[in-house]
Amino acid sequence: MGEHGSRNENHARPLSAPQRDARQPPPPPSDARVVGATAGAGPAPGPDDIVVLRNVKKVFNEQEVLKGIDLIAKRKETVVIIGGSGAGKTTLLRLIVALDRPTSGQILVDGEDTSGLSDRELNRVRMKFGMVYQYAALLDSISVLDNVAFPLVEHTKLSKKEIKERVMDKLQILGLDPKLVAPKFPSELSGGMRKRVGLARALMLEPPILVYDEPTSGLDPPTSRLVDDLIEEMRERFNVTSIVISHDIASCFRIAHQAVLLIQGRVEASGPPDALLEGNSEVAREFIRNSGVDVRGLSRVTEHDRKTPIR
Ligand SMILES: Nc1ncnc2c1ncn2[C@@H]1O[C@H](COP(=O)(O)OP(=O)(O)OP(=O)(O)O)[C@@H](O)[C@H]1O
Ligand SMILES: [Mg+2]
């Protein structure tokens, strides 16, 4: 606990994040969408930086829930956001997928600054994300076919026949028997099947980014592992970037290229999960130890191929 009080602001800044020399004045906004007052202007994101957050803050009423978040999600990698209840994880996810706007700071999606966008333009940004909710969040009163077809009905002008073909295709790709599953109601499916149906729906518009809020919450360990495998499979098959919120440290170690530990609205530590165990944040080490999970050997990113240094 000795280091507990020694945390300083530098710890909360990812080493991989673009950093500007504080002595230099910020560059003038070259893009009309960059709004001066709120944008933490910085260098353009690299081609692999699909989601970039710079000094993002969110205030609800008087409460500052997010206190200056810097985060970069790389293309085709998995970022897992961990942290205790009330840390601001869901709030952060809602900002990332443009369901809500930050109070200040900058969010870039696929190179585009979303801060100055109109609601209509934000809709276009939202289409880049497929959302997978806890317990799959399927509508129980309509069939699997209609559930999975929903994004296409909402956002495309495809014919009924084309939509059905695409739905059947996706169900098949996700390892479900389309003829058997499509006419069923969600309540008639097992938990694992519901997850797959939820994924099929999230993938319908072929988004480059999939986001998951607590995908393994409430599941037993074997089913959690299946969901982890599914997240990994989606990444490999569809080349998607995954952003996952999780309470599940074992799952975090299995799937994350980058783990981000959120404590009371701040990034306490980020980097490959095994590096959080050895990093300079005592809070992060303790958070992992307190989970009671034996994380040795779980991490996908080894010392050898680690690219992002821990802070
Ligand atoms: N729309 C809102 N209006 C007011 N306060 C909110 C709103 N959304 C979230 N908050 C507050 O922000 C804080 C963080 O909430 P959030 O749901 O992001 O936490 P979380 O990390 O996802 O927690 P959990 O692990 O329990 O899901 C909480 O104190 C919550 O009450
Ligand atoms: Mg939450």
C-alpha cells in the first residue's frame, strides 16, 4: 500500500497516446469539425487507431463521472475496460458509441472527430459499432429472424427476401442452424445460443467495431469461456476491433490486447493485462489480486510480443 499515495497524473496517461510538448501552443484546428474549446487538440491518429479518446470528461448534474480519459483502441485488437461498480465504464462506452456526448474532450472514430457532429451525423458514426448487451438483450416478443433482421430493417432499404437471406447467412456463420433457430422466440434458446443470436444482430451491418457491456456477467465459468472464444472468433473472422466492459478478470486476461482499469472516472492503468500485474500502479495490482483469479498463464499477450509498455 506504500505506493498508494504516490500516483501522479503521469501514471494516468498512456505511453502510447499521442503526446504534445506542453511548451508548444496547440496546433490550430485544421478541420472544421474540431471545436476549439472542448477539443484536446493533438496529432492526427495513426491509421491503426480506430477509436481515440483525448481528455474526455462527462459530468451528470454536479457529478464528474469521467475525469479526463485518454484511450486508444487499435484496429483488430481487443480492449477490455475493467473497474469497480460505478467507476464509469458504461458511461464511457455510451460516449464511445456516440449514444451520448462528452461534456468536454475529443472522441475520434475511424479518424473522424465526433465532437462537432450533428445528431444526424452521429447516427452515421453509430453505424460503425455493433453492440452486444448483457444477456443479449433480444426482444422476447418477436422471433430470432425478426430480432436479427432489425438493424437491416431500420437502416437499409433491402427487400424482405434479401434481409431474410442475410439473416440466415449470419446465423449459419455463427454456428446456428438457421432453419431451426430463425422461427424460434428468444426464450426458447439456451444462454449460449442467445449470445450467438445477439452477435448475429450486432454484426448485421458489418461494423468495424464491436462493443460488449459485461458479456460474461451472470454466466458460469465454462459459458464465460465460450463467450470469450466467441469474441475472439469474431475478431479473427470479421477483423473487428472489440471494446469490452467486464468485471471478469479471467476473461480480461484471456482476450485483451489492452486492459484499461477505470477507477472513479480515471484511467488508473492501461496496457497488456499481465503488465498490469507488474506495472507501477499498486492499485491495479491490488485490483487484480483481489479478484481472486489465478491469472498466471492466462494472458494472450506475452512479455515477448508486448508492444505497449505499461504505466
Ligand atoms: N444518465 C445519468 N445521469 C446521472 N448520473 C449517471 C447517469 N449515468 C451514469 N450516472 C452515474 O455515473 C456513475 C457511473 O455509472 P456507470 O453506469 O458508468 O458505472 P459502471 O462502471 O458501468 O458501473 P457498473 O459496473 O455497476 O455497471 C454512477 O455514479 C452513476 O450514478
Ligand atoms: Mg455498467
